[in-house]
Amino acid sequence: MNDMTPDRDDRSANLKGMGCSRKRVEDVRFTQGKGNYVDDVKLPGMLHGDFVRSPYAHARIKSINTEAAMALDGVVAVLTAEDLAPLSLHWMPTLAGDKQMVLADGKVLFQGQEVAFVVARDRYVAADAVELVEVDYEELPVLVDPFEALQSDVVLREDLEPGADGAHGPRKHHNHIFLWEAGDEEATNQVLDEAEVVTEETMYYHRTHPCPLETCGSVASMDKVNGKLTLWGTFQAPHVVRTVASLLSGIEEHNIRVISPDIGGGFGNKVGVYPGYVCSIVASIVTGKPVKWIEDRMENLMSTAFARDYWMTGRISATKEGKITGLHCHVTADHGAFDACADPTKYPAGFMNICTGSYDIPVAYLGVDGVYTNKAPGGVSYRCSFRVTEAVYFIERMIEVLAIELNMDAAELRRINFIKKEQFPYTAALGWEYDSGDYHTAWDKALKTVEYDALRREQAERVEAFKRGETRKLMGIGLSFFTEIVGAGPVKNCDILGMGMFDSCEIRIHPTGSAIARLGTISQGQGHATTFAQILASETGIPADSITIEEGDTDTAPYGLGTYGSRSTPVAGAATALAGRKIRAKAQMIAAYLLEVHDDDVEFDVDRFVVKGAPERFKTMKDIAYAAYNQAIPGVEPGLEAVSYYDPPNMTYPFGAYVCVMDIDVDTGVPEIRRFYALDDCGTRINPMIIEGQVHGGLTEALAVALGQEIAYDDLGNVKTGTLMDFFLPTAWETPNYETDHTVTPSPHHPIGAKGVGESPHVGGVPCFSNAVQDAFRAFGLRHTQMPHDHWRIWKTANDLGLHG
Amino acid sequence: MSDKMHIKLKVNGEDREFLAEPRELLIYALREHLDLTGPHVGCDTSHCGACTVTIDGKSVKSCTMFVAQANGAEITTIEGIGQPDALHVLQESFREHHGLQCGFCTPGMITRATKLLEENPDPTEEDIRFGMAGNICRCTGYQNIVKSIQVAATEMNSAKEAAE
């Protein structure tokens, strides 16, 4: 028998547990076109909904005439706010403590706002009927600039009582939403006033959009016979959607089943609750038939959650030698017509207070003023934890500006200010406790790999050659070092609509030793079905290939807060590991019984329990699983199942060091990315292949945002970038190859030491690309210029600096 | 708009007939009338390529064509490329090299790649990047898609040489 036992390494490899580049189980169906996305859901008798949307950014609605639309063959219903009002569904709560119109209630506040919902036999009829709904608008003055909005007499939100507090305290003006502060302003100002060197810069992190390739949509099916509502949709947080749907509709929560099927990318766009979801539910209740709503791309870009739109003014002080002494940051945050940010309740500006970055800054202050304007609502975290992209862009630009002020090398300035390895756990001036890090090692590795000093010499030579007229291309070296704050979060300070941000995993081991595990999260491409099985394989000794992972069905999965903010691995991944350990603990008792020894006399060994000191005596997990179902074991319940709900003690703090080398054609403004090096430290690595894929993807979304992607408005509030003709998504042609690298600094408080990685490359990538562009012009006196650095803006920068002769 | 046309298509080797309004887009007809939900709608404006199919030997974005225009054509969708027990080399390669994440662009991406490799069986990286530029992916950053196609091309060429 013993001779037949494969050796330990083979048994371990057979598990396909943590650390291996296991191929994805999802891909088998995706590569054959057999994914099941919301628009693939087709039910008998299903109707289709479509929105009448406002062409104006701010207007009063004088009347809505639905007669002609209702008269069209195939039209079943046209819903307006008047129809929803008796159900109290014409407004809905947002995730940020504000409320939002489901259908326009007397006025519209942004272009593309939902005014009426047409329900018809098919999409074509619905679209025809949308054109037949007559809405009489009276135009009102439009406010697209948040600074102007704070001065204007024009009241945007007439529904809010003047002078009354908002969800986050006093409002200073009728278009003001909140002031959120962190840190000690007085102490910070004192340090800044007395500093040897102080510099100030204002940067605009432009409005953009997550734009997943699949738009948002839902299918609602109200079964009036059994009183059950089933809702399929593009939900990054299906369980929260169920709770919200129950609270809004009055349908008891056990009678609502929410299903997130395959999701075609989320990136934050699918966290919020949208009017389309609510209208599809109401329409199904009204008509008694299933109703599908799928938005088109223009609707997606114009009306569902945007990201960023932060005006950030920073002041930073340092000694002459470059040691940073203080940081002051003020943000004017444009939230659009409704505050529909998706942030934990107590954080209306998300985790913007991570803006001291990776640096040991003794004193700091952050103040964020939220403002209403006539733009689409939102403010979601587009491929980042809550507002962390803004925070990291802010500090990484402030560092560059300070380096210019000090006439110092920006890499060296970072190095002398990094939080040191021995300072962790490190409490930052704005309150967060960083769990672990080794920034100097990562930075040194990055700079050595790219041969940083040689790059700087080459750059200096290029500048001289440019001045001599020998080249028209400048060279930029972009640096960034970021610290993310992910894995929201501890229930003591993180909740969404009152629901604590724990997450969960439930495991059932079948009698033959295979398993199913269900989680409260939902993959949108991250490969959860692959990686969570790897965690379980390592924890339980059951091969990953014998474990099914399911998510997204609220009738079967345990309650969880969903997938965004890189929280799946830090929170649900921890729950998975701990549920696996519960399985193992019970398995140990069963093994001891079967081996006729005391519990303490057996130990876990890859895929089995062995008698200590006698490894030839063992029971495999397969043996144990079978015994759990067919033997009466004294003091042990039959079966082998476990549930774990995990409330993380702290966030996790992944970090990384990025370098971009860029050549910029001064006459065309075209940047060419010569090299991009990305070192990520996400703690323990579960699947290197998937990590690398996440980094490639996040960097490409960073490239998009830094180099051209924006949601732009004209003065009348018209969206100028409503299709993929104008809204920049890089193709394979514009996208470079990336070099990936890593260090491993495990999280000390996470059961497997993992920190999360999906968003790091976006968070670190945006400042890196932007710094590369701006660094190219440093020798010619550029301090700061605003993103996105599209060809025109880069050309303009060169022109403003007099580089066109 | 109730005047319907009699549409005949050969899809994935099968003759299919149905009634459709002339204004219906081909992607809609494929998805709604023929239940071929592999090709997806990503943008409605022929930028993203999620709806890519092969029509009479050419890569076409099926959101840009009326079903009436396709009448009589021979069409291949992702459902006609490889079978569960005999995947196409590209399907295997995309999985092997992590050339997909959310999977939404993948059917269009692989369908386009099959044509690309017919047009150019031995493409350089630049050829692939240019030849795939009509298909947008939001997840992968393309690096692994390019790799998947490169490796598939090599494998297909070796298989061809071995057969000759």
C-alpha cells in the first residue's frame, strides 16, 4: 500500500492549490460562446423595456403625453413618475445616503435622465414607442462646473429642504452635499507655514466611466401565483440588491431571488442600483410578465455610474533635503445630480484619506466638498478601491511637483520618504493602519531592473539632441509607487446601507470526496471559480478540479457584500480559507476515530491525515468524506459541511512600483510607450497567471484614463463622449506589452496572507502614465498639466512651452 | 413595421429559415430568432467587435448589417467553431494562455482570429495587433490575446506541415 502512495510533491501538485497557475475553469464555456449573460436570459412571454431620456441637462417637465406611444401595436405599458408615486418608487435611495429619481419627478437634472419607461413586445417596438412619447420641457439654467454651482442662485435639488443637514452633516449651500474631513488642519497649516520648502498644485482628475464591454441590464419576473420575484441582472452585489429590492418594494426578502449570471466586466459600473432595475421590476409586477431591460452603450456612458471628477488642490512641505513634513489636500468633488457614489456609509469620499500614500508624512489634512451639478450621478470606484485612484494620483503628482521644486530626482525623493519596513504596522496621519510593506526593497528592485540611472542619462542626452535640432522626440520616465487600501471592510466602520461589509463562504463536501462551495461575492472576469477552489484545495486537501464554486444566486449562496474594491480575496477569500479550516478540523476528528488514535495524534499532510510519527497510517480526505456520511461516529454529527462569515480586522494594503518609458513626438503629440515595468506586491499569490492577467488589464485601463478617456460635457450639459467613437477604449494596436514582477509581503492579519490585486495596476498605472508624459517636458519648465493626455493636449503642452519654434 | 421577410441563412453549416422585419439587425436575428447568444452586443456602433461573425468568408460586425442584407449568406458564429469535445486550436490556446477574463468579447475575438489566421497564417505580433484592432477587450490588456493567437498560429502551421 505504502509503495502505491504518490510522493508528497506529486500529491501536492495534484491538488492545484494556492501558488500554481491553474487554467481557468470558466474558459471552457466562454471560449465556446456558452457564457450566460443577462441579455442571454430569455423567458416565455418576456417583454422589453426602454427609456425615454431627457435631451436636456436641466429642465422642468411641464407634461408627458403617452397616448401615441400606447396606441402603437405591441406596446403594453408606459410608466412615468406618476405611476410609480403611489408605490413610493418614483425615488430610490442611493448607496451614498442621498436619493435619486427613478423616473423624472417634475424636472430633469442631467442629460440622459430617465423620464418614462416603455414596455413592449420586443425591443424594436419599445424603441419606436420611445420616440412617440411627447415630453414638454421648460429649459432651466445649467450648472456643469462645481465651483460655479457653489456660487449660483440656481437650486438644483428642489426636493432637499434648504438649510437642513444632508446625510453627512451640514450643507453650506443649496448645491453643496457634504464636507468630509480627516486629519488636523490647524497643525498641518502650522507646519506648512513654517516649512523650509512648500509647494502647491491644483489638479483635475477628469470624469470618466468604467465602461465594461457588457452594458447594464436586468430581467425581472414576478410570479403572481407564488408571490415570488426573480431578478437577473448585472449586479456586482446581488445580495445587497435583494435587500434593497425588498425594502423598496415591500416584497418579503425570502420571496425575492436575485441572480447575477455571468457578468461581462464590471469595474465598478455594476455596483449601484439603477432606475432600469427598478422599472423592470415594477413593469413585471404591473404586467404580470417577465420584463427585460438592457441599456445601449450611449445610455451606459450617459447615465450609469461615472468615476472621478475630483478637483484636488494640494500643498506639501519639506525640508531642503527633501524630507516631507506636511500635506494639505482639498477636494471639490463633482457628484452630478444625485450623490450616487458607491462608498461605505461613513466614507462619502471613499478612502481618499489614503492620500498620504506610501510616505511617512507626520501631519496631514484632507477636506472634501461634495457638490451637485447637472451631470450624471455616480462617483463609483472604477477599477479601484473607493476613491483610491484619486488619492494615489494626487500624492504621486504632488511628489513630482515637489521634486521639481526641490530640483531633486523624483525616485530619490520617494525613497527618502517611504515608510520603512520596520515601521509596519504603520498608522498614517489620516488614520489608516497599514498592515505590512517593504517599499524600499520593491523600489530598489524596480529601479535596478529598468536601469533607472541609465534611463536618466539617455533622457538628458535626448534633451540635448532635441535642443540641437537632431530629434523631435522627447523621452519621459514615469514613476509611481502606490499603496492601495482594499478589502472593505471591518464591520465596525464599513457598511453599505447598513449592511456590514463582511463576506462569506459555505462548503459542502460530498460523500465521494468532491465539493461545492458558495460565496457571497460574484466574479465579473476575475476567475473566482478557479482561484477560490485553489484556496480550498490547499486548505482541505480536496483537488481544485473536484470543487465547484458558485456565486451570484441569493437563493443558494450565503449573504455577502459582493465584488468591488478588490474585496473578494481579502474578505471572501478569508472566509473560504476559514470555512476550509472548519472542514479540516472536523475531518481531523473523523480521521482520528477511523485510525483509532487521539485527535491530537493525527496531523494534516496535503490531502490526508496521518498518524504522527507513522505516516504509513493515514486516511485521505476522500476516505474521511465517505466516513462522514456512512459511519456513526460518537460525538460527531454526520455530514461534512462548514460556513464561515468573515469580518476582517483591518483592510489590506497592497503596493507596487511602476516605471514607464515613453517617447513623445512633440509635433504630433503622439506618445509611444517603449517600456512598462510593473512590480506588484499583493501578499500571498494564489494564481500567478490570473494575477498577471489582472495587471495587464488594469494597466490598459490606466493607459486609457491617463491618455484620452473622459466623459466630457459642453456648457449646456450635453455629453460629448457618448459613443465609443469619442470615448477612448484602447485596442490591441495602441496597447503595449507589459513586464510584470513581484515581491511578496503577506498581510499579517489575513488567514492566507493575501491582499488583493485586481485594482492595483489601475491605481498605480494612471499616475505612472501621466508622470511619464509630464516628465518628458520637465526639462522645458513644465510643472503640471491636466489629464487626459490625448494627442491634442500633449501637442498643446509642447506648443505652450514654445517647442514648435 | 409588420411586413416580415422570409430569411434563409446557412448558419454553422445548417440551413435556417425564419421571418424577420427587414430592419432587424443581423446580431438581433442571430440572438433572438436563432438563439445563437455567443456573439454579443457591446456598443451598437461597430466599434467593439463583440458581435463579430464570419459571413461568406469575411469578418463582419453583425450589429452593422441588417438581416435582410445577409439573406442567402453563409454565416459562422462562435457556436460553429469547434465543438465541446473537439475545440478549435484557438479556443484551446485562449484558455491555455489566459486570453480571456469576463468572456464577453471572447466569441467575437476568437471568431475574428480564425479569419485572421486564414488571411495570414504566419502573422507577426504587429500583424496580430493590427488585425485584431477591430475587437475591443476591456479585461486582458490584449497581451495574452496576442500570445494566444501567436501560439495557435504556430500550432496550426506545425499540424499542417505534419499532415503534408
